[in-house]
Amino acid sequence: MNPSQITQNQPPPLEEQLVGVNAKTGLFPAARSWSGGRKRMLGKAPLESYCYHVMSRTCGGDIWFDDVEKEALKRVIWRMAEFCGIKVVTYCVMGNHFHLLAEVPHRETWLQRFDGPLGEAKLLEHLGVLYSKAYLGLLREELTDLRRRGMAALAQQRIEALKKRFCDLSLFVKEVKERFSRWYNKRHGRRGTLWMDRFKSVLVEGTGGCEALRTMAAYIDLNPVRARVVKDPKDYRWCGYGEALGGSRRAQRGLCKALGKPVDGWKSAGAAEAYRCVLHDTGREVLDARKAAVVRRGVSAEKVREALAERGKLSLGELVRLRVRYFTDGLALGSREFVQEVFGANRGQFSPKRQHQDGAQRISESETELYAMRRLRTRAVG
């Protein structure tokens, strides 16, 4: 085989394959209505920001992403987060689903950056994260024309419509999935739905360094370990921890938030080492009963069962290693006070019987005071 044939057989460079993902848009895709699905839990205080664990899976879990597609989805998530004002604490893009721990700021407080005489100019500059220069030029002309014709109210409505897309978790996830779906379908010459459903979310106590936030971040970053893709999350390129170790400041800042460290304390405040300690376990042991052989090395199933039998004697590392449904179906996770206040703010969404019960349900597998809004049966083994 001569050199020209070898070159012909090589795939195009990564950036060339991702050109559609990196390209800026000129039009906002029309929104489609959603129906069904459970209601998202709302925060307890109006001036706070909140953290959510977001999960979504491809149709039936049968559509698998290759490395280029994982990279594309990662870039869409970061880009839309920057545009929408959402802060990524950590994330993990797997072959047929993704996890995202996102902080949603208080909307009115976040929008104050666009107040004052220079507010509109700052807004248009911010729109450049997603929109092309040509489109922004047309938008400026449109606003100028409306005001020149005495229709300043319409111009303001145009601006407010753009602002509605900020600090909204549902719109953020919706557009991430839609934008990636269009790119994916074009790449594969396919049509139709890519994602199985809307998305699932769990409200997580967002105080920096609290056990709930730290544990949820570790649960997400350990996904490739549980799936036996890698033995150490540092070796997985499409998770927050792997990206942080690769030098990404944005990923490092998110994990510093999870640990309660200064925003730039990945190295100076020892956040890298601290988070490494949280992630030191690489997964529990899995046995093939027929062959009596270890399929995946780790802590033995017997020791896991013993720890569960002791009711709450599991360490943080053991807790995140298990497949605990609280992380995906708990609705809200945090201290007793946090969960109880969230329950009170959303009491009307529950059945009359549940409305008169205690909203905070202690997670017995946690050796510290960690509570969820649902009492779930856990599947620690198998």
C-alpha cells in the first residue's frame, strides 16, 4: 500500500468532523411542546441558585455514540451552558446517555449584568457565544428600525424574548438535545427522534462542599468505571474529572464548587488531591457465579452486603460505588433541613397522603446525615 492510499483511508481531522457542532447559528429553532414526565422540583428560596443532576438516554439505549460524537455532545453542553448562564459542576457523556450536574443561578440576579445604559450592548455581545456576526448585525438593524418607526415596545419585546432563554434548566437541556440531534442525524443520514424521553432531574443541595453535592459529582464521574470502560475516571476524556486533569479551567472550577474549595483552588487549595480521594475506588467486584471468577476487580459483593446489613456504615467511597437509585430518582438530595424545605415548597405536587408526611427520608446507606425526598429500595449488588 502506497502513502497516498494510507492517507485516503484515514478519517478526516477531528475539528473537520465537528464543524457543524462548532458553527454558530443564525436562527433559534422553533420550540416544540413537551408533555408527560414528572415535574421538576423547585428550590426553596427565591434568591438562591440550585443544582440539578440531569440524565437523558438515547432511544431504548440502542443508539451508541463514538468518540467524535461524545466530543460533539460535550462541546454542545459547554457552549449552551455558557449561553444560558448555566454552570456545569461536572458531567459524563457515555455511549448511549449522559449525566450532568448543573447549577442554575437565580435568574433575576444573573440578568442584572444586562441592566443600565450599556445593558443592550452587553446582551448582544453575550449572544455572540451562539449567534453569528451576520445574524447579530441583522438583529441590531431590526432593533434600530423598530425604534426609528416608533415601535420601541416591540423592540423591547424582542429583547425580552431572548432573555427568556437564560437560567432555565428545561430550555437548556432541550436545546442541548435538539442541537446535538440535528448534527447527529445529519452525520448519519437519519431522521427521527434520537432521545428516549425528555430528561430526568434530581434537585441536589448546592452548598459548596456539602456531602450531597460532592457525592453526586463523584457518582457522575464514576460512570465509566461502573460501566467497565476504564479502571480509573482520570482515563476517560468525556467526564468532568478527566477534563479537569487535562488542564481545563472550566472543569476544574466546577469540581472546586463541588468540594467547597475556592474557584481557582484546583491546585493551590488541594482540590485535585481531595477529589482524587473521593474517587479512589474504581468499582465494586463483580463475580460470574457459573465460572466462580472475578469479572471486575474491586470490593467483594460479600463485603458490600455486610456493610448494608450494618445500616449506614458505608464510607463515602463505598456509597458512590453502589448503584444507588437516590442519585437518579430521589427528586431532591441533601441535608434534612434542605430536603424538608424543598418538600414544603412543592407539597402540592404530592398525593394527599404524602402531603401530611415528613418530606425528608434518611438514606440509611450513608454514614452521615444525608436525606432524599423519596424512600427508595436500593440495588447495591447486581
